[in-house]
Amino acid sequence: MDMLNTIERQQEIVRLTQQQGKVAVKQLAQHFAVSEVTIRSDLAVLDQKKLLVRSRGGALINSELSRELSLKEKRHCYSALKQQLGQAVAALIHDGDRVILDSGTTTQQVAANLSQRRDLIVMTNGLNIAMELAQSEDVEVMLTGGLLRKKSMSFYGSVAEKSLRDYNFNKLVLGVDGFDLRAGLTTHFEKEASLNRLMCEIANEIIVVTDSSKFEQQAFHVICASRAIHTLVTDSGIPEHYAEELTKQGVQLHLIDKTNL
């Protein structure tokens, strides 16, 4: 197995725990080619964050729904890939577009690549995204307002939803926590799912951006079916049957070559 950094390894441990229900220190140490001491340290950290529950000789799935890693931790994961994904999505946004840009670290990379656009209006529920776009002279920035979820620096709630209904948007750039052909696009946070559903309703074109780790993952709250989206920007790690089925559904695929990163 390729050497992973600490956060990537811990993310994978959480994924394996969710998949298998329970994991053992010895097997994890072999799987990641690290010491059992390192694994125990990982499990202690993840237990403290309530991402899993420590048990004798290993760990169990947390009975509460799996929690997202915080924004700060996410920012360090797949950063080179996220930059590439951000550039690829930005290339689909043109002068004069009216865009909803969903909150998140990958969508922040999209924002970072929009500084040269002219006559662009971007509404976002992401405080970090608004700050990123504040540097761009020719991009008009609108915040949804609402209640601020500090963990993800994103706004949600009735105020955010009302502000979206007042305007017309031709494009939505949406991030997701899970992408499953059967369950659809999903997210961990109920109020965010509600806001995302509204975004999908009012935008003419839905562009989803995600790295391939989100495929075959299901968070609890459904945003929309996969066939509802127009464009998917992801990396070459997408499972082959996903690429085939989505193409059949008429979804435009833009793939970043993950092997060069």
C-alpha cells in the first residue's frame, strides 16, 4: 500500500471501520505497514473525535452517524488533487455566468481559480469561499446569510434558503460527502442537504465536483439522484461501472488523471 500521511491514514481507518463494523490493531498495522503503536495512537485520536469507538484490540463503528472531518483537517487531504479539480471546474464557468458555489474545501479551490472572470456573480453559503472571492475585482460576491455552522464555515437554514429563491442562476457547483448510484448524492448534515436540494431545483445546470473517495459512500441525507446532474468533475479513480452508468444517464464526465499527482 502507498505511504499515506497521518490524516489520509486516519480517514481510511474510519472508512474501513464503517465498512467492516469493527477493525483490529494488528490487521490495521499490517494493512498500512506501520507499527501497532502508531495505529493505537490513530485510534485514540479518532475515538476522541467520536469518529469511531475504541475497543479491546481495535475499534468499533460509532453508533452515531459518522462525522465529517473538520474543515481544517480536510484542507490537508488530497490538496494537489483538489487544486486540479478546482481548476477543471473553473474552466466550465464563463464570463457573465450566475453561479451558486456550494461550501467546502474543493469548491474553495474552484473559487481560487475564478479571479480572471468578468461580469461573474457568485452566491455562496461558504464563508471561506466568500473570503477567497473577495480578492477578485470583477466577481460580484453574494452570501446566502443564515446560521453559521462553524465546523464547516457554511451557512444554512431558512434565511439561506429564502435568499436563494430571490434570484436566477444558470450554474450550481456542488460538493458531496457521498456519491452512490442507488442512493444518489448525499451529505452528513440534514440542514445542508435541504439547502443543497433547493440549489439543485433553481439552477439550470448542476456541476458536481468530488474526488473518487466519495464513490460508493452513502451519507444519511439525500440531496438528489445521480441522473439529475449535468456534469461530474472527478478523478481517474472513479469506479469503471460508475463512469459507464453515468455516461448512459447523459452525465458529462471530466476526469483528472490522479496518477500524475
